Amino acid sequence: MPTPSATNSQLIAAGFHALSDPIRISVLELLKQQEQCVCDLCDALGVSQSKLSFHLKTLKEARLVNARQEGRWIYYSLHVSQFAVLEEYLADYRCISQISPARCCDMKGNREAD
């Protein structure tokens, strides 16, 4: 399994962090259906715009959603390619059939005590 770069590791961590909140999961579920205006997301989720803005910021920083402005409204949609990055990361673990135990040895070749 190739070692991810520091930037890629940060994006993967940000993606999984973004997926760790029920409100953000709900936002993503709504965006699976279609692009949504922030006001429609607020109504559908029953949350204030300030609370939703915090969650949308987290999703944007994780590159899980795209934002575009049209007039005074901001519309959000899924950034599907970032989901593919997370899916590929998890798929690497699915392919592991057996993980060998680590071996720590001192200079004489004897196993070190924990």
C-alpha cells in the first residue's frame, strides 16, 4: 500500500472528520438528491443559518462539497471526486488479507519487552 503524502493524509483526515457529525451527514444526504441553496438546507434540517454555516465550512474544507454563488444565494453540491479519494483509501484496507504482527528486536536479535 503506497504511503499517502502529508497533504493527502490531511485531506483524508479532514474528510473523515467531516463525516463524523450527524448534521453534516444529513447535509450530504440532501445534496445527493440535488444542488441546494443554503436557505433550503436550513429549512430541511431545521437549523439556523449560523449553525449550518459552521457545518458547511467543515464540509468545504474537507472538499466534500462545492459552493457557488448566484446573486445573494450560495448553492451547495457534492464534490464527488473527494468521496472517491476516501473510498479508495478505505478500499486499500479491504484488500488486506492478513496483517503480520510487528517485531521489535534489540541489537542481539532478542524480542524486546513491552
